[in-house]
Amino acid sequence: MATDQPPHGGRTGGLTFRVNIATVFTALVLCICGTIIAYTYDRHSDAVLDQAGTVIESAADAAIRHTGGMLQPLGSAVSALAALGAADPELARDPAVFPVLLRVLREHPQLQSVYFAFEDGRFLQAFAVPPDVRRYGPNDTPTHPEVAYAVRVLDRGGAAPVDRWSYLTADGTELLAEDAREVTYDARNRDWYKAVKARAEAGDDGVMWTDVVIFTSSRLPGVAPAVPMVDDEGRFLGAAAANITLESLSGFLQTLVPQSSGAAFVLDGDQRLIAFPDASRTVRQLGTTVELVPADQLEEVWLAEAVRHHQGETGRGRYEFTLGGSHYMAAFLPFPEGVGGEWTMAVVVPTDDFVGSLKDTTREIIILSVAVTLIGMVLIGLFSQWISRPLRQMVAEFDRIIRFDMDNGRVLRSNVQEINQLAGALVTLRTALQIFGRYVPKELVRDLIASGQPIALGGQSRHVTILFSDIAGFTQLSERMPTRELMLLVSDHLAAVAQAVLETEGTIDKYIGDSVMAFWGAPVPDDDHAANACLAALLAQARLAEVNRRAAEEGRPVLQTRIGLHADSVMVGNIGSMERMSYTVMGDGANVAARLEGANKVYGTGILASHAVFRDAGERFLFRPLDLVAVKGRREPVRIYELMGAHDPRRPDVAATAEQRALAALTEAGFYAYMERQWDAAEAAYREIEARFPTDPLPAMFLTRIALWRTTPPPEGWTGVHELTTK
């Protein structure tokens, strides 16, 4: 029902006062400084090219260092695996080594896989399975959504080779295993294995980096560090190796050149792309073959032209060229030995991207102009903020008033007289609305403020739950107690009920002497109005018990409050005259709630609810059926229940106890047996209640009725309705 729209007729467009001031003064400063700065732009010196060259070579050096920093730890990890295999070859040949391989994959996400290859053809490998892969493995098996790793053991020790694949979760739990239908892989026949074996036999047991290859699973380029495993006697046992994708290097290249029009990339010894800001552009498919893209065939003709300038060169190179009216500068730096293969780092940028060095006199003018502009902007910002702060605070206070947020209102002060006058009017408005809110539901007031429309008489039909409370024995107490003390005592009880109503999003209709009338479901619609009303009634009784405990300690009278609850369709709206009106409910439902409140004294209860409330909220609260009654002023009978507690264990303050549950079960058995004229069963249930709960007046009432019906059976059309004469 509430709205966040501004009141009708309000204008929210236009620039703020602060922005207008800042714009005018900033325009003046920029006009002056801009004229001075513009004069210096035609003063470029020859130093611009040297500066550009230094920047791009620094960028290339940074990329080479980054690549070395990425690859060298991976080579060290493979060396550690080779050392493990040489020291304990039985472990390296056994699937028990897979946790070690998986830990390496977790610590180095650049790795696609890591593996051991042995001289007898045995091969153990662990893979990191990409999360977006739907099929994987030698048989193109659909992947499980929780698969994070795959491991394989290729054994050639039997009559036929067996290639066993297992698929694991992130914590290493096996989900699926399969054997390859066809075993064709033999690491001993691969170039990398032969090369690392030859190096080992020559006495070189260091890291060997393979040439760039394209991995089948990702279709992206990568390299493999391999290290031989040699035992203490110098025998070659096999090799440890890993597959490394260069996708992360491509990602780094995206951030390398600060100017958006430049580019950085890496070439292999054949001038093919192995890393590019867009990693997918490093490869292309020709028929069924996937190959690296030659750099001189790039779509960006200025990049291809830079590569052509460097073709045939092997060392560092810096080139300048003009293409299509634009001037470019390129730098090519070879990677150091031990980092990759015969790789070259290339950076190409348009020289227009560099502002370059200016002549000394021009530079001094620019620095002075920038300083003046910055100082002016700071002063303008401070001045405009000082002028506009009270206005912005006032707008914020008006917004709070529109939301009917009246607590802790700010007192505004300014050096401007007119703003102080507005601030005084704002305080008066807030005070008036605070007083108004004491008499009218806040949600209704909030909607009236937001709508901008005048208040009018009228209402609408709503299904609501109504609460009516009253203090027992108030009339007799008022005759013997001083008025002031009585008012303070009653106020404590009314406050406890009101607090419970407001906490559960209810609306207080009115206070009638010692009574409270409230409802849920209006003005804000509430699909859970019956449950909220039940919770409010239980909270109220719990807090009233605490009020009575304190009153007893202080020697004051202890008061009992009775509550009636009923859910029904009623008229809700503004009732009265244009001079004085009230937001209230009208209809039979309000009368029923009041009658149920009064019926509490007949049944010795604290909260009575109608069947309509039980129907809407019975699953969450403990009720016990009491009677089927005809209340005064209503033709239709009402089945009434005692609300005893909540089923929700998260509300221990109002949770139903085990004794209450037992009493409710016995009462239900007795009542429904009574309604079915099963006098023996009903009497037995009520006798047990009388024995276990001697203070409950309900058994005596029904035992009297049962005795009457046994001597004088009820007529054929008897419905069990009991005439309730109390108001």
C-alpha cells in the first residue's frame, strides 16, 4: 500500500544547487587553463619516440619476467616429482602416488596434467578436468557434474595393454572408472620421451622444455617440462613431465599495454603465435588439423607488418614504420635461455598513444595550469558543499518525513537566514505529524503523505483478524484505587498489548478504557494475518505476566487481561465526518472478537479464538477445542478454541509446553466424543482432565452437561450448540 513515489505535483528533475555552482565556477577555471594548455600541444619534442621505445621495451621485459616467474616454479615442481620417482620408483609406479599428483595440480592451476612415464611402458597421469567439459576421456564419456580430476594407469605388463581411467571429485572421491577401448598411446615412442632419455644418457638431468604443442582437450597452445628419473646407479627409469597451457600468459598480455590500441604477443621460433591477448586467436583449424597461426597472417595488418620487419632477425629489435597514415613503433625481445624455447616477446603500439616529453617552457606552463585547475576545483568543491550542505540535509529530512520516519530528527542550522527559517518550519511539520501518528496508523499516514491526496471518508472490504482485549475486574478496581495510580497501572498493561501488536505488523484501532482493539491485514495487506494475531496475543500474555510479577513485588494489584481473536471479512476505512474521523473496522467480525473476549471468564481462559482463526493458523499454534457456542447478537454458532502456545521452537517465550500439549489432546478427544454423543468416551476424557488439571473449569461444565443428556437425551436435531449469554 505504501509508495516510494514523490507527492503529486512534486518536481524531482534538474541539477542540484551544488552542481550548478560547481559547474559555473569550474567552467571559468577550465576556460582559462584550457586555453593555456591548448597552446602547448603543438610543442612536442623528438623525445616522444625515445619515451615510447622505453615504455614498450619495459613492457616486453615485464612480460618475459612474468613468463619466467610462471614457468620456472612449474619446472621445479616437475623436478620434485622426478626426484620422488627416482628415490621411490615403486611409489611412482603405484596409483598411491595420485594424491601427490593431484596436490601439484591444485597448487599450480596452469597445469593441464602431470604424469610419470617408465621404461617398461607403464604410464600414470593426472588431469585437471575443466568445469565446462561435457565429455572426457579415451571413450569420449559424458562427464559427471562433480568431476574435477581424472587419473589413468596405462599398464603394458600383461598379455594386452590396459589403459584404466578414473574420474574423481575435488576431494579425490572416485565417481566413475572405465578402460580405454583402444590403447594406442606409448610415451616411449614420443619425441619428448626420446629427447629426455637422450639428455639423461648424456648426463643432463635438468628440466627439458618441449616445443609448443596444441593440446587436444582445450585446442590451445602449451608446453611440457620433462625431467628424467635416474637411480643411484645411473640407470634411466623414465621421466616425470607436465602439460602447461599458455592461456594465463595470454590473459596477462591483456593488461600489459596500457594503451587500448596497442598489442603484446609471443612468437615461437617459426614466427607463429603462442600467446595473444585473445587466446583463441593463437590457433586455427584447417580441415581436421589444428595449428598455430603464423603471426604475419594476423587480421590486424599493422601487427602483421611489424612481424614482417622482424623476420629473419634473432636478437632484440626496435622498429618504426608508417601504415595507413599512422606511425607505429615495435619492440621484439628474445626470451632468455631456460624460459620456454626460442620464443620472442613482441609489443607494438601507435606512437600517437604517447603524449611524450614537451619542451621545458611548455611543461612548466602545463604543470602550472594543472595546479591552478586542481586548486580551483578543490576550492569550488568546498565552497559549493558549504553552500549546499544545509539544503541537502533538509531534503533528506523531508524524505524521512515522507517515509514517516520521525525518530531522531536532525536540527538544521545555517549561516543563511532563509535556510534557518525553512529548518524551523520543518521542525514544526515533524512535530505535527508525530502527534498525528499517535492517533492514526502510521502506514496510513505514510500513504497519505506519499500520495499527496486529501484524506477522505470511505472504506473497502478486507479479510482481517481482529483482537479485542480487556482487563478483568477493572470496574471494581477503579472504585477503590486512586485515579492516577490506576491510570499508570492500566497503561503498563495497555503498553504490553500494544507493543505485541506493533511487533507483529498489526494496527491498533482504538483504546476503549481498559480495552484494546487491533487488527491485522489492513492498511497493509497481510497474507499471514491470523498467525501474526495469534503470535501477538501470546506475546502480550507473556509480557503481561512479567508486568504482574513486578506489580506483585511492588505491592500493587495484579490484573488479568483476557483476549478474543476472530478472522472475518469486514469494512476497513475512514469512518466519521469530515471534521473528525477514525480509521477502523466495521462489521460482525468485530462484535464476535469482543464476545470471545468476554467468554474467557466463562471458560477460565486467557485467549479465545474462533474457528476461522484456527483454520488459518492452526498448523503453527497449539489450540484446544472448547465448545460450539451461539454468541449474543449472532445467528450462526461459533466453534471456539483456547490458544495455548506456539509450535515454533525458535520462540521459547511463547512455545507450548508438554503439559499444554497433553491437555489439548485430552480436550480434543473429549470434545469430539461429546459432539458425537459418545457420552462414555467424553466423560472419561473430561474425568482425566479433571484429575490431571484440577484448576481447569472446563471438565465440570461438560460433565454437568453429559449427566443432563444421559437423563434427558438431546433431541434428534441436536448440534451441540451451547447458548452463550455473557457479553
